[in-house]
Amino acid sequence: MQKAVLTGERFTQGDIAAAEGALAAGCRFFAGYPITPATEIAERMAYRLPRIGGRYIQMEDEIASCTAVVGASYAGVKSMTATSGPGVSLMNETIGLAVMTETPMVLVNVMRGGPSTGQPTEASQSDIMQAKWGSHGDYEIIALIPSSVQEMFDLTIQAFNLSERFRVPAFVLADEIIGHMRERLVIPPEDEIEIVNRKKPTVPPEEYLPFKAEEDLVPPMATFGEGYHFYATGLTHDERGYPVMDEEAQLALVPRLCDKIRKNADKITRAENTETEDAEILLVAYGGEARTALRAVKDARANGIKIGLFRPISVWPFPKEQLKEAAANAQHVVVAELNYGQLVGEVERVIRNEVPVHLIPRVCGTPHTPDELMKEIRRRIN
Amino acid sequence: MDRLVVISGIGCTGRASGYFAADSYHTTHGRAIAFASGVKVANPDLKPVVISGDGDLFAIGGNHFIHAARRNVDMLVLCVNNFNYGMTGGQMGPTTPDSAITVTSPDGNIEHPFNLVSVAAASGAVFVARWTALHARRLTKSIEKALQKKGFKFIEVISPCPTLYDRYNRYGSGLDVMKKYREISVIRNFTDPMKAEIDYRTRIVCGEFVDTEKPEFTDLLAQQSDRLQKR
Amino acid sequence: MLTRQERTPIIPEEEQATKYQIIVNEDWCKGCGFCYSFCPREVLEKSTRFNSKGYYPPEAVNIDRCVGCGLCEALCPDFAIHVEEKKAKIKAKKGDK
């Protein structure tokens, strides 16, 4: 029998690292639909899951894939799907359902160029806003952005942990660069990997209220087949889970769904700073583009330029406090992203006109080179 | 009872899952079968029962229906067919008969309707039956029988829509429609589903049309997984 | 074949007056008429009084004829009617013998 956690060092691809991360996190169900550049995750899962007693199912479309994942999660199994922007467009319906019924699940979006079919084989970071606002209604979601093959593995585990902890869908928002890149991956021993499982009810079935939140705003989750005989619906519901169409019910539910993420943001957000303490120019970049940015920052520092890199690792919720801190001495904030301007809006909301915020967009399917990036930065701040 | 999971989509029948003292889930429109597939594959000990309407299962959810039937995922799908979208106010749908009046076919429907039992049989369902709401006891027996079988089972239940469809088409009250069922329905077990006529005005062929055996999806998955784990 | 001595005569049991009772949750009734229209034993009839919603609920006028088939219960779209066997009474009768 194969092991679920393939402890050791290997040279592998980002997509495969995400699949291995999921397995290490305890994922035993995958439903998906082939799409470039995320297909390798499905392929890996189709090979690996049956060998460790898990289940892979290839569905008829992305809507079905995402819905099957919600069903599997309610059946008590940690579950995930992987896709790209066009697939997420279809999954957004079910992401809303998963938010409403507080379903732990992980979605890996290996971003490619859009709109529509766009550039299937090219890199892009243009689904940042889709991840946050894709489904209708007020809600909050979790999205983590890996910047290396190692992070594809690590952040997929964290996405599972956060998703289980807060009963909310969590995205791993990778770009094609990271998805298809091959580099060193270190998988730690199984007992060194921190695993979080959803809270289970501690009361007998007759006292169980499936949507009664505890102090952390998260309700314990029963599983189908355990005898709790509960009901869950995408309609506005009360603590019992039954549809209630009044003001009070909506008021009790929707703010809680948002607040369980907003008020726990300090437990979710994460970011990485490089040379930001004395930085007069703060470069903000994430995912594949952050690798270019890091090189550019190191080269510029060698030339005496006081520049630092702020890399958001969680984009949703956005690491506001960490950004404020990193930008404390900055005179310019420059956002470089592989889209026509998405996360820059979020950065502007945090910086609030205190210093100029510049955008370096790129929509051609490849990242900047470090030199190009530096040239663009100079052009903007002079 | 602990193994039963009742799953429904959206619509008048979509509310059905909320009436059970069992584990139950109310999905978005058309997705009940996809959800049920996830439940069954993740925990094969569970017995998913999908209860939903004709629009939910065969228009927006049509793709999920044919593919779950093709895979032969173990679940019972009960379709309450009232020939229109009732919850939203009586619009035409995939089962609305030729020339019927609805709010979105005010001059008569020109689309060809699905014959649901034929779709189910062609897609690979191992058990296919049709009854009207009047055949409550035969329907109950078919449900009991279907629940004993493993695989994708489909039962169509012809149902009145007295407030909308039946009113627009001047079929009278719910009681009149039920009396009409008594008058025009015939029971013909093992009729070729392609030929299982369904005409609201003249003839509704009821019965159990398909009852066959075929390897079930989650059994096959388990067999494959068991074999691979021994390697 | 049983011999004449081995056979026990079939003596019909005394007919029991009321074996079933029909419970109507009158306020759930919306007066569709399915129960009394399709009762195969004509046990039920539309009553003359109306419920809180203004509908005429059914009434068991010939409860003696009820065979407990449960068709009314199965047809009711509103879960408003239930047929119950009067178990207690039957047991008491058997005990008397």
C-alpha cells in the first residue's frame, strides 16, 4: 500500500505538490473536470487516491465537481477540487452554497489568462477578485497564494486546516507559473504536519442545532450517517437549519458568515516581508510574480536603493495590518501583478492616499523579468 | 434511517428534503444528483434519495442526471413531474406537453417534451418506473423495491399543479386532474420506455418499465481501490 | 392431505366493530377532496363545518367500513390525515376470551 504522506525530498511540479499537500492534509475525496493548467492535480489524485483508500471521481462538468465536493464534505470526508478560472466561473454557484451551508472544502485554482477561454497555457493572476466576489451575496472566503512548489504543498495543507477550522471554502490561488514549475519539494514526516479537523457536536442528536455558532462564530458540524438527522439548505436558515424568510434570520446569519472570517482575520492572514524595515519603496507582489520581484529587490538593494518586498500569502482575507506595518516608512508603494489591476485596489484601501500607490500590470501571459520590473518601478516613482 | 440522506434541488418539490426526520440537504437548482454522487462516493454506506421536480432534474440538472445514470451511482431519484416550473409561477419546461399553455408559452408550447422514463432508461438506470400521484400505494411499493436495489433508480411521479399548469390549461381542480388520472392511466409493466406514452389528455402508461442488474459505481471504485491497496 | 380428524374447522372470528380510527388534523387541510373522493370504502365525506382557513375538512362518517388501507393518508398532500389501528381495543377483546 502506498503512503498518504510521501515524506522526503523530491524534484516535482507545483500541481503535484498541491495534490500531495491535500493528501497529507487528510483529503480523501477529489471530484474534478479536466482543465489546463490544473489537470495535473486531477491526474495525480486519480492515481494516488485509490491507492491510499480515497476516492477520485471525474464529473461531467465543474458545477457537478464542486457540488460533489460539498456532498462528500457533508459525508464527513475532507474533499477538494482543482480547476482554472473558467472552471471557477462555473463553480461559483456551488461556492455560494458551500458558504451558506458552511462547508469545509478546498479549491485549487491554477490561474490562466482570461476573460473566457483566454490563454489556457499561459500564466495569469487575473482571478484574484473572482475568488473573493465570484458568487452572489455577501460572504467572506479564504484564499492563499503560493509562490513556490514548496508553498503549493504547505498552503494546500493550510487551506484544508483553515477551511476545517472556519467551515468555509478555501482557495489555493496558484498561477500557471507555480502550477507548472518544477523545483525541490520537501515533505516532512507525517507526525510533524499539523492537521486541523472540523469541530464535532458534543451534544446528543436531540439537542443538536446544526447552525448554532459557538463563541468563535463557527458551529460544530455533524456528518451524514451519524444519527444527527439534521437539515441544511442554501436558503436563509435559522440555527435549526430550516428556511426562515424574515429579516431576523437574514440578520442573524449573513453577518455571522462574514464575521467568522473578518473577526478571526488575525488567525488567517499571513504575509512575508523582505527588506521592508527601512524601505522607501515598497513593492507588493505575490505568487509567481513575487519571485521576479524578489530578484529585482535584491538587485536594487545591491545598487543602494531602499526597496523592500511585501508578499501577501493570504489575499482573502487581505493582510491589512501586515501591509500597514511594512509600508510604515514607504514613500511609494508599487504593486506588480499579472493582471490589469486587481489587488492594487485592496492595497489602495489600506494605504489611503498617504503615499502614492502605483500599479505595474502585465497581461501578456508571462511574468516580468527583474530588469523590466525595476525599469517600470523607476519610471513610476520619478 | 441513519443511512438515509434525502437530497433535493429547487422548486415546489425541492422543499421535500426538509420534511424528513433524516439527514437531508437542499442544494442549489439542479444540483441534487451531483451532491448525492459526492455523498455516495465519499461514504458508500449512505443511501442517497433525491427528490426533485422535472425542471430541476431534467433542464438545469439534466447533465447530472444522465451522467449519474450512466455511471450507475447508487441512488434513488424521485421526480415529481407537474409539467411546468411551479415555484416561479408556471413557466414551460422540459416536460411541458406540445401546445400546452404556460406563462412563457402563452400561445402554446412548440417544444418537444422529454419522455423522462425513456431518458432514464437510455442513460442506463437499472430501475425505471412511472406512476401518477393517484397510484400512491403502487408508488410506495416501487419505492420500497427500488430502495432494495443497488444502482441508479428512477421513479417518475405525475403530479397535478392545480394552481398554475392545470388552471392555465383548463384541466380543472386538483381533484379533477386526479380523476382524469384514474380515467386515462393504464398499467403496463415492462413496456418499452420509448413507447411509454404520456399524454395528459388521452393516455398515461404507468408501471415498472426497467428492472435490471449492472455493476454499481461505488462498488467498482471499492474493488479497484482494494486491489490497488494490496500492491 | 389431512385426514378428517386432523382438520380444524375454520370458524370466522366475531366481526369487530371498529378496528381503525381516522385522525384529521383539520387545520392542515386545504380541502382538496382527494381523501373522500378516492376512499375505496366510502368511509369519508366532506364535512359541513369549515376549518380555520375556511376549507371543509373530511369526516369519517362510515368508520365501521374502514379497512385501514391508508389510501387517504397516502394521497393527502398536506399530511393532514392519519389512519390508526385501534390496537388497545383488539387486545382487550382477545384477552376476554
